[in-house]
Amino acid sequence: MNNQQLQELTEKWSMESFHRPFKHQIFFNSRLRTTGGRYHLNDHHIDINPLMYTEFDLANLKRVVLHELCHYHLHLTGRDYRHRSTDFRRLLARVGGSRFAPATSKAKTRRTSRHYWYYRCTGCGIRIARQRRFNTARYVCRRCGHHFILKN
């Protein structure tokens, strides 16, 4: 699917669901990673993550486009277009748009295990674990004033 086909589908879905025309541009934007789409307030165009169509199906793309069209039509009519507003939530439920976009393969995965640096004080023997290294010659223990040694 190209941008022209997306434009035609969006204009059709806008008339079917909102009974209002979509008069601006909609594009695929491959730089979007964690979001399904983005509505721009300044010039009213919409960016859509192409993975919403390639990794999923046309029905998922329609739900994401309807979500962005809710922002679009509410903003142009002067109503509250933000995610938390009741106007937005009611309109989204009425037209059948998705509240959240599904996770794509390009979304950053969260690291569950972190690497720690373990240090031991040469004076009192206290052990500490840090996520970042520090200069053992510069910093001293707050209990006894001795230096630390790196244990890993």
C-alpha cells in the first residue's frame, strides 16, 4: 500500500465514520517506532506507522487511522482532542478506533536484567552495587573514609 491508497482509504473512512471530509494529508512515516500514528496540530496532517499495515492487517490499520481521525475532527471542531478527555473517549468508542496501537517488532524491548558493578570498602568492608562505574581513587566510603575496590 502506498500513500495515495492510504489517503483514499482515510477519506472514505472519515466520511463513513464521522460524516465529515478529511481535507488534509496522511502519510506513512517509517521513523515511527513505538506509536501507531501521530496527528500534527499545526498543519493537521497525520503520520501512520507503516508496520501497522505490514505486520498486522487492514483492520488494525483502520483502527489506528480512526484513532488519529478522532484527534483530527475533535481539534478542528474546537473540542477537547486529548486522550484523557471524555469527548475523545466517547467518539473513539463510537467509531470503533483502537485506544492503543499493538507493539511492533521495531519497538524497543525493555531489558529485564541489568548489569551491576560491585564495590567493597577497604576499611569497613561494606559492599555496594551500582549500575554505573565510578572512580575508586576519587571517592571514599562515607562511614570510614577509606577507598573502594572493584569486585567484578
